[in-house]
Amino acid sequence: MTRKAVAIHMALTCAMAVALPGRFAFALIVAFELCFLMLTGTLFRSLLKILKMKELKSICLCTFIVSMTMLFREIVCLLMPETALQLSFVFYLPAISTFSSVFLFDEQNLVLKDELKVNLVPVLVFSAYILIQNLLRDILGYGTFTLPAKGKMLEVVLIKSERISFLSFFATIPGAIMISSLVMAFYLTFENRMEILKKADIK
């Protein structure tokens, strides 16, 4: 991808992170969903190549990704109905994210093993990002550490809420926007510095 495409990709993924409720448990579920969609999507695309269905590839992939998203949502609804209700529309964000639209639909003449590596690496990086962000939001905003569990979310109180009430801002959507904006600003600054260094080497 070009530098501009990477920047757009970063901005859109940060925007997806903003929509997540500020709990580590929710980030864990979405990270698992992203990996699940990318893994199954890559395998399905490989199957389409074997069947030589190039003309129908786009519509088949779209249908498959939506179907896998609905299947994943139903599994979560069955195991954790309360958590599924809180996540709501967030389940569908990975299906329309740049991970699905850029990587799965990008033409790649690679063997399956290499395709899996190319597609899963950015997903794992973003998964690490949302896990770290939501871990901080969970601890700073609520004073808790949460994990998904059958029935409802498992919550461990780490800090009493009255002690960190002034940090509850980070658990809100504006708090998530601020964190994502700082990450994006850091990324763009890093990219600009690298570009300056490249130009200096050329000269």
C-alpha cells in the first residue's frame, strides 16, 4: 500500500477503536472476531482461487464475510447475551473495516501460507492496539479489569471508583477519541520524520 493508503487505513482503524465500549472484555471479543474473519476470509478466498471463480470473487467474499460476522454474533449471543447486547452494532464494524476491504480484496499471487502471514500481521497489530487501549480505559476509567465469561462479563475491581473518578473521562467516547488522536498524531509525526530522513539520505 502507498503511504496515503496506510494513513487512511490507520485513521479508519482508530475510528473503529473509538466505537468500542471502554472495557477490556469487549476489546478481546472484537480482536478475536477480527482474527476469525481474516483467517476464514483468507481460507475462503483461497478456495475461490482453486475453483477459479474470479468473476464472482467479490460478491462471494462479501456474502461470506457478512455470514461469518452473523455466525460469530450468534455464538456470542448464545454464550454471553448481556455482553452481545452491549456490543450491539460494534459486531459489524470489522466486516466493513479496512482489514476486510483492503487486504481480503487485494490481488495477491501468494501461496496460502504467505497469504495468511500478510493478512494476519496487520490484524494482530491492530488487535494489540485495541487491547492495550481498552485495558487502559478499563483500569483508568472504571478501576477494573474485565474478561468475557459465560453468562456475563467477569469483573475484577483493582482500584476503588472514588479514587479515580477524575480519570473516568478515558472510559467515555471523547476519551477514546483523544487517545486515538494522540496515536494518529504520533504515527503521522513518525512518518514525516522518516520521510525527512529518506530525503536527507538521497541528497
